[in-house]
Amino acid sequence: MTASERRDLRNGLLFTSPWIVGATVFLVGPILFSLYASFCDYSVLRRPEWIGLSNYADLVSDEVFWKALANTLLFASMSIPLGLLVSLGLAFLLNTGVRGMTVFRTIFFLPSLVPMVALAIIWLWIFNGENGVLNYFVTSTLGLLGLKVTPPGWLTDPAWSKPALVMMSAWTVGHAVVIYLASLQ
């Protein structure tokens, strides 16, 4: 290795050292500690006691774990394709040469900047089972057609809560839209 190559390597490592230190301290370290703690009987107030695979044996026999895993897989199987389709579709639409396109791009990106607490309050208002915005529009629209329906309890009924959560997750696709739009251009 020549002196110039050593200097370039040193400079490269110096420039990337904040990221390397941050990734080690805040990513690799916690992952390794979590792996170690999963093999221990651990409490914050006392030292971890090694118990081997006992935690994993308990996990396999826990029915709540399997229900949580099934719910997670169901949510992921619905939200990931929907998020991909919505973000890719919006990116294709925003890639056209329509006048005022920067305004539309801003409008579709802004929801991803809303703080999570404010977003949760907005979605609670939309999905309220008694007097929520979504149920109001559904009942009033079907009422115009002469149909009387009982709107679902979006966040209280297990059959409707998962689709409601999937719709909420599709709201913040702005970052993916920006990445797809950049790749299209």
C-alpha cells in the first residue's frame, strides 16, 4: 500500500468515524446486549442470571406470542404491499409534467412530517366508532341511497381494527414516494 493510499484510507476512516462510533454504540451494542439478555433471567435492578434457552422454550409455549406473531404477519402482509403500491403510484403520478407539480409533491410529502402524537389524535377522530368522520361519510352516503347501515367500530372491533391500522400506515408513504420519484427521474 502506497503512502497516498494509506493517507486516503486514514482520511476516509476519520470522516466516517462519527458514523462508525454511533452505529457501534447505538446499534450493534444494543443488539448484542439484547441477544445476551435473551439467554438470561434479567431485571434492571439485579445482575443477569444465565438460564440458556429457557426463555425461548417459554416463548414457544406462550399462546399470546403466537397470536402476536400472527397479527404482525397479517399486518405486514397487508401494509407492505399497500404502502408499495400507494407510494409507487404517487411517484408515477408526480413524475408527470403537469404545471404546479412541486406543490403536489409537497402536499403528498407533508403527512409524513406530522408528529406521531398529532397523527394518532387525528386518526382517533377519523375512526371514532360513534361520531367519527369516516363513519359519518359512510352512513350519510349510503343514507342518500336509502340504505341504513350500522357503521363499524374501527378501533374497537377486532375484525376492523387491523384494516384501520393498515390505512393509518399508508398515510405516511411520503419518504418512499420521494425515493421512488428520485429513481424515476
